[in-house]
Amino acid sequence: MLHGYTPAHRFLPYLSWTDVAALPDKANTVVVLPVGAMEQHGPHLPCSVDATIAAGVVGHALARLAAQVPAYAMAPIVYGKSEEHLHFPGTVTLSGETLLATMLEIGESVYRSGFRKLLWVNGHGGQPQVLEMAARELRLRHGDFIVVPSSTWRVPHVAGQYLSEREKKLSMHAGHAETAIMLALAPETVRMEQAAANYPPAFPSRLLSPDGRPACAWTARDFGPSGVIGDPTPATAAQGLAILDSLAESWASAIAELHALQWAPREASTWGRGQHQGHVEPTPV
């Protein structure tokens, strides 16, 4: 079914329009949108990794959320800005402009339905800037709209206790943590017999990159033909379950905090005309 990892009663698309219209306290109801991508993750993982992890973490978080906290997941966005992986078959990418427009139009739809708290849980490292731009634009358009652009991995979790120091320092894609959580969420899609380590060389300028990570723009093929940037070989399903549990627990707490949060409220009418064209009249401070 469409709700995937999310409990059916927490899945916003399963409500009728009259159900949505009748929801109490929509201004404090949290709408959660998992945002992923469809891109290569090496020979051992499916192209759906980022979308699967974002949707899986959100679904497990909502499953443990206290019943009295009103929150619903939207259907996940499964295509994102993945141009750094477009040299690999299976990658499907949107342009930054298309993703930005998509996030803005979804945000407008959520606002138009009466909701005022929107959380984006992003599973792809190549697009947080686009989501941040969209969230800021929505805030400019609607002074009573709280839009939180965040990352699946931003909340506390236990993945670090399983990772080597080299993995923590240099892994960026299809490495230990992503492989472990995929073994927990969708083990039938993982081929551990094809897993192999591949690390980028240390960046040659210490001033530009004190930790050795690439300081310049890169594409996945810059680091070799496999598409992997890290070491997936130590990953286990048990590790993945522990990581998933910690992420879900943290996100359930974060959603409850967002429900209770009151932050810099302003009436939408205090913002100027022309906001949909990117122009906002100045507001007196």
C-alpha cells in the first residue's frame, strides 16, 4: 500500500478532503514530508536508498509517537536533485529549479489546507540547500508558517558507535551506516556479496580542507567506477535495527516538540504583496 512504513492512521493522503477540513487545531498539527532521491548507491544497494531511508525513518517515528500528538506523513518525494550521480545508470534526477518549484508548490498546498507546521525529513545529501531556500521563501510568503528543512541523520542516533574513524572522516555515500539501515528496512534489496570499500583520497590542501574531505565540487565518478564512497562491508542488520530505532525515537521526540513549539508567530497579512514572484515588501520591525 501507498503508506509504506507509515501507520495508515498517520498517513495524510488516506484522509478525505472533509476529514482534513474537520481536523482540530490544524495550526499545530505537524505534517511530515519525507524527501529522498533515486540515484545509484554502488553495486550492493538499490537506487532507492535515500527515499527508502527517509520514508522508513519517518514511518517508524510516527509509529511510536504518542497518540495525543497530531501528526501525519505525506507520500514521500522519491526523486531529487541527483546530478552528481547522473553518470551511473538508474539515477533519475531533477534540476535544482524543478525541485525548488516542487517544494514550494507542495508547501503552498499544505498551507492552503490550513496546516501551519511542515517538517521536511531529507535523506539525500545533494539537496539540503534547495530545501533551505524553499523553506525560507515559504516563510517570507507566510509569516505564520513554520517550515523545518532537516536531514534524516541530523537528530541523535547511535550509528557512530559502529563506524571506524576513517569511515566517520571520509565516508559520503553508500557506506557503512546507509548499508546497515537498508539491511534493517529492506534487506531483500541489499547484496552484501557485492559490497566493497572505496574511499576518496585525502584532499591535497589542508587550508581548504583540514579534515581531508573534498573541498571542491565533485561528482561520484571522481572517486572511481563503483559509485561507493566509504566502506559498507562491516554493516549488519542488527546494527541497522539499532540505528533505525535510535533515529525513530529521536524523530518522534522532535515531532512532539514541533507540535508544542510556538516560534515568532506573525500574521500572514503582515507580509507584502508580490511574494510569489520572489519580491516581498519590507515589513516594519
